[in-house]
Amino acid sequence: MESAQKPARVRILDAAHDLMLTVGLARATTKEIAKAAGCSEAALYKYFESKEELFVRVLSERLPRLTPLLSGLTAEPGTGTLEGNLTRIARQAALFYEQSFPIAASLYAEAQLKRRHDDALRKIGAGPHMPIEALDAYLRAERTAGRVRADADTFAAASLLLGACAQRAFAYDATPDGRRPPVDDFAARLARTLLSGISVAPDDAGPRP
């Protein structure tokens, strides 16, 4: 079978992704993930030290790649336009949260499990705060490059942009049609609005009323 021809690590990631999406992170045990991947639980632990590490790898390797985008932009501030870059970030973040929210949501129903999960993430240097810190770092790099105002609160700006993207994942479920705002339009409007508060050059933020 095609799945059996894949390397064990790939099969484990695929199985973890599928199970975490269908039953949630809290109920996706390493035993069930290993079974779905066609390997033993001991084999799973040869590739991943814990379920938390597996969860982080699913986020980074099976979902829209937000962290590499932020890292690449931070390494080369001043490239492209701020509006274009922030639109790309907002779009990627919106898709990332849209796909990751169903995986992680079950943790919030079990406080003790959530605490254990958070403790495990701290030990491996991961957590949902990381994209905020990465976007803050990018905006600070652009501030150094002279494209973000010297008095701009880059942490607040990063929190506002990513907070809006995270909220898009669930805030519209109870609307009459249950549809989220289209991601491209959402990202463009979000970036344009954020820029009006932090950009040095009005032209870079696009036309303003």
C-alpha cells in the first residue's frame, strides 16, 4: 500500500494530524496514533519524545508554515512593502489558526490536562506565544530599518494582528451562514488597518480616508 511505503516518521505525522483533527489533541493518544500509522508505540517514541513534541511537529510540518515566513522576513527587513508583507503574514496566520484551532480546542475543556500540556511545551521551548514574539521581532527589525515608527508598540501590533487571525478561526461559526470572512480580503484589510497606526510612510500603507 502507498501509506506503507512512506517512511515511519511521515506515517506518524500523517496519522497524528488526522487523529488530532478528528478527535482532538486531548483524545489523540500516542497508542492510537501509532496504531493508525501502522507501527508500535515504541517506534513512535524513537522519532518523537512526547505527544507534545509530536503536536508541535504537526503544527510546523502539516499546517500552513507561519514561523518560516516570519523568520525569513525578519532576516531581511526592508524587502517588499510593509503592506504586502503584513498581508502575507495575516493570510498565513489566518489559515494556520483555522486549521490548528480544531486540534487544540479540546485541551481547554480539561484544565489539568491543559496545564500538563503547557508545562511540556515550556520544556521544549514551544507554545502559542511564539508567533507573537516572532512577529514582534519582525516589526522591530522594520523599525530599525526605518519603515515602522520609532514610537510604535510592536508587541501590541503583533498581538492585534495575530489575535484577529486567531479569532477568525471560531468567531463566525454562529453567524447566519456560518462562514468566515474570505481569507484574502480579511488579510488585506487587517494589514492595511494595522499599518495606519505603525507605518512611517503613508504611501506604504496605501490610501487613507
